[in-house]
Amino acid sequence: MGANLRIRMAGATDVGRRRKANQDSLFYDAAQGIGIVADGIGGRSGGEVASSMVVNGLRKAFLEVDRIRHEEIHPFLTTNVDRINQQLLDRGAQDPMLSGMGTTLNCVMFVGNKLVLAHIGDSRTYLYSQGHLFQLTLDHNVKTFLERGWLGSDSVIPGSGESALVRALGLFEHCEVDIYEKTVKGGEIYLTSSDGLFDMVRDADIARIISNNLDDFNNLPTKLIAEANRNGGRDNITVLLSKMDGD
Amino acid sequence: MKKLYLIRRRLESFVGPMTAEQLKASLQRLEFGLQDEVSGHCGRWIILENKKQLKSYYPEVYTAIFQGEVGPWAEPTGLTKKPAKVKNKKNSNNKVTTPNKNKESKTTKGGMGLAVFFLFGALTAAMVALYIVKPSLFTHFIDRVKVLSSKPSLEMIQSYFDAGDLKGYTEYIRKYKGKILEDVHANSKLDKESPWLPYLRFYAFHDQGKMSGLSNALLKGPHAVSAPTDCTLDSWKSRFKDGMQEWSSMVYTRELTKNNWGRLLAWDPHWIKRRVDKGWIEPINYYGACIYMAYRAFEDLINDKPLMERYTKIEANASEVISVLKSRLGWLSYLVNQTETFDGIIAGQTDRGFLGLSYWTCIEAAESFQEMESCKKTHDSQSQEWQDLDRDRLSKNILRLALDNPKHLNKTNLEKIQNSLQYLMKNGPFTRLDYRAEVYLAEELMKADGNVEAAIESTKKEFKFVDFSKDFLK
């Protein structure tokens, strides 16, 4: 972290009120400045396997390097995401029960005074700052791609819902990961979550809950999850918060 | 609490959060551009130059940028008059401001109307007198009025293009920019491409790779899914500059640089030439435009003396690294865009053989299997990852040469293609280029026993926008 910045992290994951199993995976380590949220997709146990493979794969890769410099993060993330994507495809090809499994990925890494964010799929990372909430990532789904003109309406398979994923790990041979960078400042909070949160809780309510519970940071993830469950809890819910303390 | 806004720059980084006033100052410092996006609290992302949406979603930002004294992009302040706030006497207790409709005002209006009438009469009389004395003055005026009221014509712009009159072309686009952009955006709402887009793309990519009032996504079009959305000259400059420390790793095949400039260097020019895009007149498609911008950006960087002095301090083989990258970009631009940026000499031939990128150029430029073999003989890539990519590149060019020289399609070469199919099927994971049409063609070639024409014909039915007849180097 920067000279005067310290990072605090708090996270939680919950099965929700409708699903039998939790296919989300979560890992975070405030001392290392890394946090990963993945939301698995695929029937039976496929989603669970996929999300844990990507979280464990990245965690392991990160722990294997002694020290990572800012300019090395980009290649580090793309190389490892490519490698894990291939592992998911290979595993799916070997085991028919896991065929078609995939996962979203949101990985936040804090190096120096920078946040580097790797994103694939429709999990999101938000920035909370002085009562304002901003969605940093773009959902890789049909709706966003159509809106932005990245996908012609004629190239969408009839019947595909707007929420259908255009990009995810484990689906295609090549896997394009969005990598964003942001200079971080004291007081900022980064919220990374699976769609089980923001599909159930409006952005404005998320901002309000954070604002009202700034003094109870460690319990904030469970409070957000509780709100999602109160609103129906239709999917698994994972919440990771990274707070910048200091100037 | 003041409202805060966040800027998303080139879909890669963020500036802010900040107030509208700070945003204006940041824009003046060129920390971001009008093609970037802004978001407010819990709001959607809006491209700054999309004035209509910006005004509707973030009026405070709109006002700060377009109605202040920001710079050349601001609208003339004199045209945006504030409506006069006149208190209505009858409703003065309600403190509502409405247009003045009382009797006194009507009288004033009547007086004004009379004055305007007499003024108009006097002006008309003066003009008639002037017309009698000097009619040529009026011909010019009438011509000007005609231009302003006329519509831009596709035939006219095509004629400038055909004549190679770049100056006339540019002036014509500038003159009708407003109307042309209206047409582009109206079509875009209907999910259609305006017939003006090919001409605007030519205009933009012969300059900086951007056009105010037109988003990068619209400039890019829907087909080039593997290319970055921002291919402006500035974006390539910053990409190459930011990745300077990785240049040598890429050149000496130690590591693959998996960001946009690394992927562009690895693009397959033959694949790009085959992708016919009706939305483009020149460059041939968006990939070609990106290559052209990247080449120019790299040239600008290597002409930046202080920067190159710094680079020579951190890289012992700076001149070789630069010449290999320049040669690769020159080759890509030459083959895809037919620009004269390649002198025929492939830089990067060392004692050990060709360096990675130069090896690819060598096999892409080979006009026979024999020539291709000679590239191979003198080549030595360091990492396994590069060796895999070398094989991949070789297989794709075996197929290209087979199409180029059908008479060489004997049993041995058909076997070569058969063997290379597994590499073709990888769909270009590094470059993200989609090789499904090439795989299909190779399979059709097997089925048709090497009959190139039949294989191309049947592939054409499946992949309408892929033109294999463009493989010929000549």
C-alpha cells in the first residue's frame, strides 16, 4: 500500500434462500492486498468446482510470487486467467458431469496506491466514496453488449435472455479479461459482489447501508447479505469489502 | 453534500470521484477526453460527447463542460441565453416565474413589432438599391444560403474520395458534420449502420483515429470483436509507452506481452485481409485502422528524443528492439493497408536466426513452401509458449500458401494442412482472432481432394464476409 494507506477487508458468502448449494467462492487477504469473488455457473456441482478452481488457482499463483511490481500485475493476471481458463476447459472435457461449467471472476489487487481489477462475467466491483456509489465494472452480458453496440442484435441467439453471459471463464478457448486500474484514496471502499447482492438490493440501498454502518465495517458484508435475503435471496450472495484507511 | 462524478478513461482506468467543477478542470488538464465516460451516484455511464444523454442524465456536468469557458470544444456562450425571469404580478405571492403576459408587456411588444417592421422595410429598400448597383455581391450570398440549406451528398463525398482529393474530402465532411452525424445517430438507434460511416471512418483514421460527436464504438462497428474499442493515435502512444519495459521481452521471445500492443504485433495480416467489411472504404477494416494508428504512434514515440534517450539507458539493445518492432508494424501496415511502410527488409536476424516477431513476418511474407522452410531453418524461439505460437503461425501460413499456389496442392502438402488443423482449431487464443472459417476451408479442401476453387466456393456459402481470394500477395 501507499505510505499512508492501510487496507482493511471484510467478506462473507451465503447460499441465499432459494438455492441448495453455494456456487460462489470467496478469498481475501488484507495483508497481501488481494481479494477474489467468483460466481460459478453450470448444473450439478459444475459451478461450484469452476468458481473454487479459479479462486484457488489465482490465490496459489499469487502466493507463489515473492513480490509483484505494479507493471507486472497486468501480465500476471492475464497469463493466470488464460491458464485457469484452459484448466477449466480441460477438466470439463475429462468429466462429463462438469462439462459446460464456467465462472465469473472479479479479482481486486492493491499494489502501492493502485487498485488493479480483473473482471470477467457479471459479478461487479463498486466504488463507495463520500456517500456516492459507482459501478466500476461493465457486466459482460447480452444487455450491456447490445446497449454498447458491441454485439449486433442479429448475432444474439433468439431466446437468449438479456442477462445471458457473453464472457465467462471456462466457456471459450479464448477468454478476454477486462483489467482496470484506479488510484486509491483514503476513505474509499471497494465493494465486490456476485449478482445475488445487486439483483436483490438496489444500488441506492447498498449505498445507504454502507453509509449507515461505516463504524461497523467488519459486519457490513453480513448486513448487505441479510438485506438481499430479506428481499428474496434468489441466488447465492457473496460480498467483499476493501476499505482504504488513512490519507 | 456536493455531487461527485467518476470518469472511466478508455475502458481501462478511472479519474475521480470529483465535483463537476473539478471535472471541468481535469478535462482542461487533458486527464481524459470527451470520448470517455462519466457516471454519477448509482447512475449509468454516459459518453461525455453524447451531449443529449449527458444533458439528460448529468446536467451539472453538461453545463460545466459545454456551457462554461472550457476550451475549443465548448459551445459559443453567446448562443445560450438564459430565459428572462420576470415575476408575474398576478401570482407574485406564489413566486413562480412565467413569461410576462400582462397588458403593459403587450403594449411594449406592439411597439417593438412596429419598429422591427420599419427596420425590415428600410433594409429591404437598401438591399434592392445595392442589387441594382452591384449584383455579384448577392450571387455569393445566395450560393452560401444554398449550401447551408442543402443536404450532404454521398455522391459528392465519393467523388472526392475517387479523385484522391483529401483536402476537399475533409472540408466537405467538416462542412456537413452536423447533418452527417444526425444521420449516423438516427440509424444507430434503429440498429443500422449509416451509409456515411465508411466515409467518417476514413476521415477519422487519416487523422487521430477519432471524431468528436462520434463514439469509438460506432467508429469501430460491430464486426471487429477482437480489437480494442479505442484505436486512437493517443491510445496506442500511451499503450506502447506504458509497456516500454516489456518491449525487449517480446522481441527476444522471453515472454508474451498479453496486452493490446502485444496482441496487435501478433495479429495475422492475412486473416485481417480476408475479413471484408462493407462499412469501410479505407483502411479495409477496423483491424487495418488499428494497425495504421499503432504504426504511426510508434513512429511518433521513436522520434521523441528525450524518451528514446531514457530507453537506451534501460535497454542495452535498444536499437535492435526498436528496429524489430518498427519492422513488424511496418509489415503489418504494408500488407493490410498497402501503405509504403515496409522496405522489404525484415529486421531482427541474429546469429541464432530470426527473432520471434521477425520469424512470423518471414513466414507471412513467404511466397512458396521453399521460402517458408528457409525462414524456419534460421529460427530459434526461447520459450515454450513462443514455440507453440510459432507452430500455430506456420500452420496458418501453410494453408495460405496452398491457396496461393493451388498447383502445389499435392498429397504431401494436403497432409501438412491436415496436420496443421489442430493448430487452426485453437482459434488464435493469443490474438483472439476467430479461425472458424479457416478451419472450415481446410476441412473442405480435404473433402474436395485439394480442389481449391470448390473448397473456397463452399466456404463462401458458410462465411459470407471472409474472402479467401485476397490471400494472394501480388
